[in-house]
Amino acid sequence: MIEKLSPQDIRRYNWYIWRFFIGCFVMVVIMLGLTALGVFGTLPSLRDLENPKSDQASEIISSDKRILGKYYFKNRSSVTYREISPNVINALVAKEDNHFYSHSGIDFWRTFSIIPYNLLNKKQGASTITQQLAKNLFSSEQPAHNAIKRIIQKLRELIVAVRIEKHYTKQEIITMYLNTVDFGSNTFGIASAAQTYFNTTPANLTADQAAVLIQMLTSTTRNSPVRHPERAMANRNFVLKRMADEGYISEGQANELKAKPLGLDYHQTNHVDGLAPYFRAVLKDDVKKILSTITKPDGTPYDIDRDGLKIYTTINYSMQQYAEEAQREYMRDLQVQFNSQWKGVKLSEKIKNYKLLIDQGMHQSDRYRELKSEGMSEEDIIHNFYTPDTLNMFTWRGDTDMVMKPIDSIVYCKMLLRNAMMSMDPTTGYVKAWVGGIDFAHFKYDQVKQGARQVGSTAKPFTYAVAIENGYSPCYQVDNVPITIKSPGAPDWTPGSSPLETVPGMITLRTALAHSQNWVTAYMMNEVGPTPVMELIKKMGIHNDVPPYPSICLGVFDATVMDMTGAYSVFANHGIWTEPTYLLRIEDKNGNEIYNYTPKVKLVMNDQNAYVMVDMLKSVVDMSGATGNRLRWKYHFTNPIAGKTGTTQDNSDGWFIGMTPKLVTGVWTGCENRDFHFRTTRMGEGSNSALPIFALYLKKVYADESLGIKKNLDFDLPKGGLNTVLDCDLYNQQQKGTNDVDKKLSF
């Protein structure tokens, strides 16, 4: 029998209950007060709220305003509210916080009703979008397991959420949230998520795509549409239902969208992905050096991987794509040609320094360093290199797993042809395309700016340019016979010339350059002297050492693709050297300019002489049988093009530098080590190993009318007209007339 409570007992128990709730309320108020005062940890200041910190990827932006790639600790990019599809915002609000537009950071009804709400399978958390943003922006702590600590964490989030609501509009809050939230796969923010999972932009996300992304917010791993597609689809359909419940879409639309597959276009990005990986690697080093010299307004240093910088470059997205495509298309075929020359040949007997180079390759490999760091002895490491293993190797058909001895993989890589090219506007110096190697994932060494190679016959125009400056005419004739040059304190030098490639008899300087004749070039070197040639080469932007020896006329010195391309731009730019430039400016995440670059410009030769050199280099392409004539008879170019091929000793390096009025493009091809090379000049010369890549690239550029690079433009004449006679028939007549006058005056 239950004893009936008296009114006094009821009042007493009610008082106990009220005291309990009042005590809890007071305790919460005290805890909130202490939290607000920072007793349990410093809260974000007003300045922090106005400038919330979040790891944000820095973007490399092309000249046509497209993203070439990113530098990041977390792959996060920011977008504005207008750049986000309403589908994303509606899906987020419907699932995560349906009272978002009416509360002030804390949804008390949601907080107290969360238990029954989840019992009804509504799948909502207690935190509002603003609270989640507060946690994302201002709390690096993991959720505490201790109940008291967890309560303190939640109180901090509540206070910060209220402060956020006071300082930001609802649009700003939801934009910040979507820019900072984690979507898995090292992807942060809606922009990166849209790109990673659907290969689109936030503005173009459909309702079902938005639902797929929003459903991941509960758990990026468990709800991953890549790892757990069935769960992701069920959750997506729940989000679509919530969107219908809230009136953002109709029930019919929701049912229609539920029937669709996930429709992923997934491609996880990393630092290697995308266009111009070699360029981006070089650029990153440059930007880091620049950032080390400047600081933020608060005195702290910039972080290229976290500060959301905008790095504006001169690279044209489409032209970069065409350059990479041209390389892939031709290098695949050239490697076949190369391999066929060495098929059946015992490499150790035919390649100089073979054992030394393979041994060096082994000691320089990542595998060797890793085994060494594990404490393995030299003997065991060598045994490891001679034990077959499954290795991932680069091929022009794609990466392939091969079973081979690691030492054989060293040989395989040594026998791979490498290639680099750079294309620039000679008038501005702006670099338009940069291909530093054949595959950045496997071979990270950049051959455009970092790797210097012997330049061969591409150096010959420098000697002819000095000759033109000294009054020689392109029509001046020289007997093409062997020559020995004597230099004080140095051994005599007699260059060779292939009998098959030698043009016999008296030939003009134009013909000698067009057919790349060594003896006539050496003759002109003897006439003008090595020091003026060396000085001109340095003035034209070659940074490597160029000794004043006669042999520099045949290109025995080393130079980078960047420097050689920049040097040839002097000819195309009326004698003015404009520094090859690829970085324009850097902005912080708020669009404030923090760095701006001004290229160096200097006058190297007068415009008359520069134009004469361009005209002579046109003959390399136009003259029948000349080294660059393949551009006409094989690739069918009819527009004005100038250029020069280059081939070094033993066919180790092949070069072609091509010029049009708006573009100068340098191409180099060779193996990692010079002792690995083509066995015949027919295949190893620059006209076969480098020129075709230039041709394929230029065809693609001309085909893209949006680039505005007109095909039939000719090089501009010097201001005031040309003073030099370029017609050799007219020149000979003038010379004959001058000689006749001299004869008469002698009587």
C-alpha cells in the first residue's frame, strides 16, 4: 500500500527538485562566466574573430586565371557565398541545423530535444552550424573523454558561437563553415570537395551531389562515398528527404534524385597532380625565399602551405597543356628509336664509364638511402640490389609494375631519354609553358632552370652575332676548309666536321649557319676573338661559366633551357634582353598584394644586328637541306619561323630553339648521363630529338585561336628600316662595284 504524501511533503520535494535545477542553472551560469573570463583557457579575441585562422591552400594561378595547382598542408580553398550552389546551403541547413536562420548561435530547443529527436531516427546532432564553425576555427583539441573537460569544451564552443553570430552575418557564417569543414581524402572546404568527388565547382553542384557531400560531415570515413558507397547512398537519400521536409525541393524531386546513382568522378589530388609539376616545384622554392623576407602585418611569417596565398604566374594554362602533350606524343616514339639502336648491344662494353655510372646511380637512389637508414650493411644492400623484386617503373604507356633486379632498374632509368622545354614571349619575357622533365613522380630534377647541359651548335649564332656587329655581312663568303686556331698559353684547336654534313667550297655565313658548319664558325671565331663572344653570351643571360676559349663557338659550355631560350629572345626582341619571368605577384588570402616582380631589361645589341640574326636564323628553316628545314617538308609550316638546332659530341644532347614573332621556345633532349646517348647522328641530332616537339607544340598553339597568336605574322623590321643588305645577289653586285672603284682609284 502506497502512503499518500501530505501537501507539506509535496512542497518539500518540489523544493528539492527546484533547488536541483536552480543549482544546475547557477552552476552552468558560473561555468559560463568562468569560461568567458578565460579561466579554463584563452578564448578568441575580437581580432581573432575578425581574422579566423584556418589552414588554407595557396593557389598557383595561370595567366588565363585558371588554377595550375596548390600548395597545402590541408587541401583547402575558399569561395564566396555567391560561388556556392544553393543546393549545398539548403542541404547543410536541412541536415545539420534547420533553425539556423532563426537562432543566435545556440539552438536551445534543439539542445533539449536531441535525445527524443534521435530516438525518432532524425539523425541530428546538438551543435548548430555556428557551434561547429567555432570548433573548426578556434579549437584544435580532440573531444575529451572526461565528462567535465568535455562540458568545458562545449561551453567554450557556445560562447565563441554567440560571439561569431554578433560579428558575422548568416551568409558569412555558412560560407566560413563550408570553406573550413573536412570532407575526407585530405580535402577541406566545399571547393576542394566539389573538385575531388565530382570534378566540378561548388556553384555547379546539383542537389543530389550536395547531399552526398553534406552527409559526409557526420563521419568522413564511415560515410565516404568511395569506401562505403551503400551507406553514403542511404545517407544521401536521408539528406534529400530532409531537404523535401524543409521545403527546399519537392517530394517528387527528392524521390527522383534518390533513384540516381552516386555519380562520383573521384580523383584524389596531391602535390604532383595537375599541370606543370616541375614548374610548381621550382616556383615553390622561389616563393618560400620571397616570403622569408616579408612578414604579415602582425609580424608573423607567411606560410605558403597554410595561408591561402594567391600566386599569379605568367604560365598560360592551355599552352602548358599543349607543351606537355607534345612532349608525350613524340618522346614515346623517340624512346622506341633509341631502344632499337641499343637492342642486342652489351651496354657495359659500349658505354663509357658504365660500371661507375651504375654504381653512382645505386648509391644515389632512394632505395639505397632507405636501406642504409635501416642499418643494413653495404654487403647486404648490394645483395638486395641484385635480388629480383616487384618495382613500379615509369613507361610512356603509364606506370607499370615490373619484376626485376633493382640494379637493373638503375640501368633502365639511365637508358630513359629525358626532355625539357620552355616557351616565352620575347617582348615581355613572360614564360608561357614550362616542362621540366618527363615525369615528376619518378624524376623530380628540373631541366629547365636547374639542369644545365652542353649547348652544342645552338651557341653558333652568338659568334655570328659578334661578326655582324663587326661589319661582316650574312653574304660574306668563307672557304669551308679545316682551320687551326692558336691561342696564347693554350693548345692549338682544330674542330672536326662530319664529311657527310660538310658543305664544300666557298659558302656564305648564312649558308654556314643554316647548315651548321663547324669550320666556317671556327673561322669567324678566329676573326672576332673568343672574349667578345664570351661577353655577348653573358650579356644575353647565360648564367653558367663560359670560358673565353675558341671552342665556345661550337657550344662546349653548359647552359639551361631557360637561359638559352632567354638568350635567343634577344634576337626576336630587337636586341633587348628581357629576363625570363614566371612569377608576377603574390596576394594574401584577402586579396592584398604582398609582392610584385618587375623583370630586368637591358639592351644587348642594336636592332639592326638583331634583325640580321633573325633573318639568318630563318635560313636554318627555309634553306633546302638546312638543319631546321624539317619544319617545312615534314611538318608543313609555311609561316615565318627562325631557329637553330644543336647536337653535342657523341649525340649526347639534342637541342632546338625556335622563334616566331610572339614566341621563343627552347627544347632539349638527352639521357640523365651524357655517356648514355644515341649511336648515330641521324637519330641523335637536334633536328630529330628536339625539333619535332617544338613542331607539335606550335601546331597546337596555332590551332587554338583563343590564344591570339597569329600564324602568319613576320618579324618586325628595325625602327627606321633596315640598313643591311640581305639579298646576296645585290650584295655581290655592290661588292663588285666597290672593287671596281678601288681598282680605278689605284691608277
